[in-house]
Amino acid sequence: MKEIRVLVVDDSPFLRRNLPLILESANDITVIGTAANGVEAVEMAKRLRPDVITLDVLMPVMDGIAALRQIMLEIPTRVVMLSSMTYEGARQTIEALSIGAVDFITKPSGSVSLDIANIRQAIIEKVRSAATARLTSIIRRPLPVTPESLTKDRCLQQEIPTSAKKNVRKELVAIAASTGGPAALQEVLKNLPSDLSAGLVIVQHISEGFTEALAERLSSISPLKIKVSGDHEEIRPGCGFIAPYGMHLEVKRMDGRLYTVLGREPVVSLHRPSADILFSSVAKVCGSSACAVIMTGMGADGALGIKEIREQGGVTIAQDEATSIIFGMPQMAIKNGGIDVVAPLERIAGEIVRAL
């Protein structure tokens, strides 16, 4: 088992003592240093070269966002942010994910969180997951998208979508992502046209309290209007709905129009919201008039549902391994035979437009 070397950064002396104890209770993690602010974090990252950094958002001297920018510029490293569950904390965390942080941990009770041991297993799992993230995907710069590059560089896992698939008018785009998803979604959504001819529904696995901040961020950088979905909202072209935390998002057709439907069933699903449940509903309701995209994330959520869409004649797209922070979800969808096109992140918006 490979040792994961971690640098812990937090201005709280309590957390600088206790986070290392929590992390080192796992036999594959070693804390190689602690820092009290961003300046110390940058210096120690350069000197110690950790595998993973846990980085507090709010700190004196240099905060976590400024430190993250400098770390990603000077010594790119896998970073897991520590954030408080406040509106400002959520907004800053989404910004950190956009800059290059792999994931984040929500402090259970404010900046110091004396009860941090209550989330011991979650902390260990987040650090382990971050250690598997592809650094090249975190730091790679998007290439310019041109019609020529879309044709030349697209990588086809299965056959090119048939003319029948291309000729059916697409009324809905469904996207699913997990770890690495917030940054990947930004890359895709900012490159979609404002006159997108289809509605958009999204499942992003994210912690409680952060979906609203993500929707605001996506809406601010995209020509489309993005919001957290309510129940029974009409899905119109040019608008996007993100599944709220703790609720499944499905699509229903009523009087010829598409609507969102929220619910907690089935409770047995590993994720809520679940990509499989969204995709399965899209397959039943839209069939060949759907385009589905599965992007970076750990696990297999979405692999079964996206195959249903493909079997119904919809166009299905997966993010490629080279640009995925974690290749789990796309990889399982590809292995399951549910994907028409495998494309790098910077090509996905173009592939969506091509499918429409």
C-alpha cells in the first residue's frame, strides 16, 4: 500500500493537532507537516512536496484561496479544502474547486470544529480519493476549440452516432459528474451557446449546503441560466436545472412539455441525487431526443442509466481519461457499452452542439 504524504494547513491550533491524529489513524497516511497560514503552506509545499494538502479556506496572512492559486501556479499539488458550511464558505469553496482543488471537507461546526473527529472516516476517504486524482488533469490548460480540432481529435469509443441519431431533434441534455465536476461543468457550460436548442438537467454529487453556490457560479460564467431545481419546473431551451442536495431529479412529460420532478425515492440508491435515476427517466421520457454526458467522478453512478439512453437512440458522451480528475464514472459507462463518443473536456461542449 502506497503511503500518502499529507500537509495539513489550518490557522486553528486545535485542528493542527487533531487533523494529523485523525489522518494518521489510517495506516496508509502520514502527515509530513502542518502550517498555520497560506504563506507557510506555499513554502512548505515547495520544500516537502506532499501528495495531498488539506487547506483551510479562512486564514490570516494569506487565506486558502490565495494560497491555492500560488500552489497551483508554482507547485501543482492535489488539494482538499476545509470549509465552513456558510454561504460565504460555500462560495469560496466553489471558487477553490474552479482554481484546481480536487475536493473539499465541510467542517461540522464552524471554523474550529471541536467535534471534527465525528467526520473522521469522511476526512480519510476524501484524502485517499484526492491522492488518486490525475495531476495532469488538474493543471492542464484547455486547447482552443475549432471545427477542425473537433473532427481530428475526438476519440470514438463505439461507432460514430448514426445519421438517425443525428437527425432526431434533441430536446434535452442531461449531465452527471462527481469529484472534479464543478470545474468540469464550468468548462462545458461556458462554451455552450446562449441559443442552445435544448433544456439542460444536471446531477452533481456535492455536500449539503453547496449546490446553491455552485448554481450561482455556473450561471455567472455560462450564457445559460442555471439554477437549483424546484419540483415541477418546466424545462425550456437555454435553461439548466441542478438537482438539489438529498433529492433525486427525474424528468416527466406532461401535455407535451418536459418538467422536473424531485423525490427521495428510492432511498436504497447510493447517491441522492443519482445520475442513474436521472438518466433512466430521460431514457424513458425522451429516448432518441436526448443527449447525455457523463464526466469526472469516482464510482459507477450513471453507467447503467446512460446505457438506457443510448439503447433508446439518444447520443451519449463521456469525458476521456486524460482530462478526468477521477476517471471512475466515465470509465464504467464506457465499459458498460453506454457511450457513443469519448472526448476531452474542452471538446464536450462542441460534441453537445454537434449532437443537437
